[in-house]
Amino acid sequence: MSVTKKDVEYIAKLARLKFNDEEIGKYTEELNEILNYMDKLNELNTEEVEPLSHPIENINVFREDKLVESIDRADALKNAPAKDEEFFKVPKVINK
């Protein structure tokens, strides 16, 4: 399977990206290189290899939870571009 320039243009449209002709050519080549590499990987015999959930086995890599003093509300709001006494003011993003 290979990617055509038309495929890259379609993917760009779905992602709402605009590329010039040079960039479309570059991304077409890069995507085809990725697919060629995947074909090489598919040639490997993996019948006796167990699937991994993660490539590196780490055991309990979480940091210890510690109770620490929280930032003061006035300090948190000090550099806010828009605020009232208690809260950050942000643009409305949900229309009712």
C-alpha cells in the first residue's frame, strides 16, 4: 500500500491543515517511508512473542503523594488577565 498526493491532501483537509505542493510531496514521501518500514516489520516472525502493554516494564513509577501547602488564591489570580474576587474569567466556550 502506498500513499498518494491525493491521500495527503485528503488527510490535510480532515485535519484542517493547508500545505503547499512542496510540503504535500514531502509528506507523501515520508508517509510512504513509514509504510515501507511497517511492511519490513510485518516480515518478522512474531508467533512466539507475547504482546506487551508497554515496551518497557516499569513497576510503580509513580511519585509518592505528599500533602503540601496550596497556592494562595490572591497569588494565583495576581497575574490573571481577567478575574473577579474569586475566579479566573475565561471566554464562553459553550453556547446554550
